[in-house]
Amino acid sequence: MNPRWFLRAKRLAQSPPSWGRVKLVFAIILLCAALWGYEQVFGWPEALTPNNHRRNGI
């Protein structure tokens, strides 16, 4: 493990993030999980799928 990670962990332990920052991170994680779940239930929309128009000779 890189020693820089130990220094970052020490700094984080000495001055933890504010409650607002923690709520922001959890909100972002919750949003990503909701989008993933929506895609699993309803699938990916056909309009957002890119078309592959490669030509063999070019």
C-alpha cells in the first residue's frame, strides 16, 4: 500500500468531512443506484443506442 494513502487517512481522521458533504455523496450514490435499477427494470431506450455505421473498405 502506498504511504500517501496512510497520510490521506490520517488527514481524514483528524478533520472528517462535514455532514453536508456526507449527505451529498450518499445522494449521488442513491441517484446512481436508482438509474441502474430503472435500466434493469425497463431496459435501455432504443433512441439512446448509438448506430455503428462502419464501412469495411475505409
